[in-house]
Amino acid sequence: MSEAGARRRSRRSSPEAAAAPQPPKRWPRWLLPLVAGLAFGSGYALTDRLLALQASGPVKLDQTFDVKPFPGTPLESLRLRYGADRQELRADLELIEAERQQQETAAKAKREAAERTRQQQETSGSQAGDSTSGSSAESGGASDAAADAPRSEPIPEPGPPTLEAPPPPAPER
């Protein structure tokens, strides 16, 4: 026991041990992949041997799946069937919304232009009517009633955009 104590004291008292502690021993970088590869390889070989011993015939380990077509009708066959050339697909909702906005603004501009022309006709008609028959109160009242009455033809509202497609072909028998 006295020797062990002497060794401890000698280690503590040495200037090299106090100056720099030894870092732990590091494994080489290539050792871990080597061990993993050996483990996988031996596992594969062991499994292959066990299956060969247990099976009387050849063992088919891979499972095959039949290739099935995607459900539905492909786009190319629809184009061939209906004879349509390559056209832009109407799936871009932003483009459809922009076209609808353009149609609405065009319809609104037409309504405003029609309203302006009607107002101009009323003002020019009332000025002409006032200068020709200023003494007649009934003719002025009739033109006011016509101006206050709503227009007989309603302005059609633009409907939602539609996709035009040819009718499907008759079934072949």
C-alpha cells in the first residue's frame, strides 16, 4: 500500500503531468464505417445461408407489384379523341379572375356611356322642348315622367366564364 501511495505522489509531483493532461485516445475515422460494413455483410451472409438451408427450392425474396395504369382518361387521349389542338388549359384561376374583371369593367363602361348619352339626350331634348313650347305645362310634365321612369331594357349581367367543350362521341358497339 505504501508503494501505491508513493506512485500517486510521484505522479502529482511530476511537472509533465501537471502541465498537460493527456487527451483521451481517439479512434481512426475509417474504423467505424469498417465495423458497420462488416456487421451488415455478415448479417446478410448469415441470413442468406439460413434461408438456403430452410428452403427446399429457390427463394424469391423480392416482391413484385404489377404496373397498373393511373385511373382516368389521360389528357393526350382526350385531345386525340376530340381532335383539339394543344390549347391553353383553363386551370389558372388568376387568369380567369382577371378576364372576369375585364368583362365587368367593360360592361360598367358601356353602362356609364349609355347613361351619359341618355342624359345628354334628355338635356338637349328639354332645352329644345323649353324653347319651342315654353307655355305648355303638360308637355314638360310628360318629359319629366319619361325621365323618371326606369328603362325598359335591363342591362345583362356578365355570367361566370364557361369552358366550351365538344360533346362526347357516341359509344361504339
